Amino acid sequence: MLGIKFSIPYGDSHIVIERLRATVITPKQVLKTPNEVISISESLSNPIGASYLSDVVDVASKVSLIVSDVTRPCPSNKIVPIVISKLLACGIRKENITIIFATGIHRPHTKDEWIKILGSEVVNNFKVLDHDCRDISSLTYMGRTSRGTPVEVNSSVLNSFKIGIANVDPHYFAGYSGGGKSVMPGISSYRSVRENHKMMLLPGAELGRIDGNPVREDIEEAASIVGLDYIVNVVLNERKEILGSFSGHFIKAHREAVKMFNDLYGVTVGRKYDTVIASPGGYPKDINLYQAHKALEVAFKCVKPNGVIVLLAECREGVGEGKTEELLYSNMDAEDIINFIKENFDLGYHKAYAIARIAAKSNVFIVSNKIRESKLYKKVGDIDTAIKYAYEVVGDGDTLVLPYASSMIPKDLI
């Protein structure tokens, strides 16, 4: 549709764009939000491809709840108390329930962040810990996948019933978040994650693809080796409210969540545009450039070759990863970085590779005051200046606005 004024999520607020003639595409509007508690409870009572929890756990069981970290929008504070209540009803003792944050290679949390994510009642009454992918003493080796990825996971989950709790969103090389990602990269070693993520250089590792995706297939093989017993995966709206909850087998339930996501957020773009203005959808999806990059991937699918992408991302924590920052702020241009990473792949570098692939074929402007200029993109302080720069590159061409790019799938352009 055409309009002259747009309000785009940015951090905890919005940026208003005035006097802009553009097409805006947003996810399907859900007029009525389901009762979130009922949705979660019903999914636990109707597991997909798995037995009822009451049939597989008992008073002697130990349970590990593997929950998303602060960089994800998953409303664990809504899900975890319901899951715990269900477990307690099965006779499991409080001291046998551990909550572990699936930080992957991300930083640890503060206790205030634990409380923000889980709620004070959960934090004060249950064992909570952060995964540390670099702490060798906390990891156990469990074998290798058929692709050779070492499977090393946090030892605290061993000999327990493992439940992954996450939301489903598009992922730029694993297809989608959720499912087995609670284990790989969630609670895996740095070495394990590096070998898995290296497969992003292979054909099929792309946004919105599951079948034939080497990264996703390796993730699920690793989760099977570890024994991810159960998941609770949710689909959210742009206000981070739960639209659907899917519990049960870590692959079968995940696929149903993906199906719902695509039904709600699969959009028809129709053609590519000269300029695409995209937001990840606000905090926490724009907490740093490492996370906000996901919106770039969707925008890249929608922009013409050598067109302009304007990313509106607060990036309150800057780039968010040291090695990504190292390459972004180096003297290397996009092609240099692509060639370097093909020979020197490492975690952190992989995100710079993804951004470089986009920068090599389009012009990227990022509206943020928390990051520095890079040879891969131009940092701009405000949206009006970014639009002015865009017009200097492509002229007053056709413009597309994606206010929730990280939560959309341009199904006709993939």
C-alpha cells in the first residue's frame, strides 16, 4: 500500500518517517490474540509426536529446561512457569529442575536479566545457570555427527529429561530458529558450534529452508545424539505475544510451528525494489548488529542488484561480537572479507561473512548511533539523512518498507 508516514520499531520505541512515498509490507494482522496460558497448557496436553509428560517423567526424574537467552524475544517468563507447574504435578521435586540459558556463543547474563527473562519467583526458587561454550570443564563429549561435527554439550543436562523452550523465527542459514537449536548452538561447545556453522558456506544453508539445509540437518542430528526429549516452541506476533504453542518431539512439533509461522508471516513481495527500509522489529531483535543482521537478510531478498538497504537498528550493545567487530572495522572490503573467511572460518567471522555477502551486491546504510562506520556499510545518524543518501545512489526510485523484517518470509523471492 502507499502512504506518506510510517512508524518503524527501533529499540524500545519507534522512528517516524514522514513524507515518504513507499510500499509497506507487514505480517498478517492477527485481530484476536489467543489466551497465552491456555495456548501453552493445551499444547502440553496435546504433544506432537511425543508421549504425555506424565508418562515419561516421575518423582525420580531430573529435568533440564533449556531456555532462550536475552538476545531472543521468546517470552520464557510466560512459558516456564506453566511447564514447571506441569512437571511439579507429575511429582518432580523442585530441586530436580534446572533451568539453563542456551547462550550458544553469546555473553552470560546478569542476575537482573535472569529475572527479566524468567521472573523473580522462578529465579529465586529454582536452580538457574548460564551455559558457557568456552568452559571445557563444564562440557561432555558425546560423539560426532555424520558430517563430522563434534557433539560437546553442557554436562548439567546429562542424565536429565531435556526440554527446549524457544520461539520460531526465520534464520539466515539454519532456515528457522527453534527446535534442535536449543542444543546446537544453545548448550554446545565453541568447537561444536564453529564446525556446525561452517556449513553456512555450503549450498542449501539459507533463509527459510529446512529440507536439504546442511546446517539444520546437522543441528537435528546433534540434538538427537544428545537426546533433546521435548520442546515447547511458540510463534509470536510483533508485540511478542504468543499466537501458537507447539509441544512434543523436537522435529515434529518444530515443523508445525514453522508451518504456522509461514501461514502468518509468509508475504508476497511481488518484485524487487530500488530501496528497502527495514527494521528487525525493535528490541531485543536490534539489541546489537549481530542480531539485527537478520533483517538485512530479508531486505536483501527484496532489493534490486546494487540497490539500497536502509537498516533501522538501535544496536544498544554495539556490534555484539568481538570477531565480527574485528572484521567489520578492518581495512577489508566485502570481497576481501568473503575470501578471508573462506580460508579462515571462525565464529564471529561468520556474521561478518554474511554481512559482506550482502554488501558486495547492495549499498547498506545503518541508522544507529551505537556502531562505527565500516567499509561494508555507511553509518547514519537519522532516517532522513539515510533516505537522502539512498536517493543519491538510486535516484527517487521505488521504495519498500519492512517494519518487522526479522519476522517475515518473502515467500515468492526465496
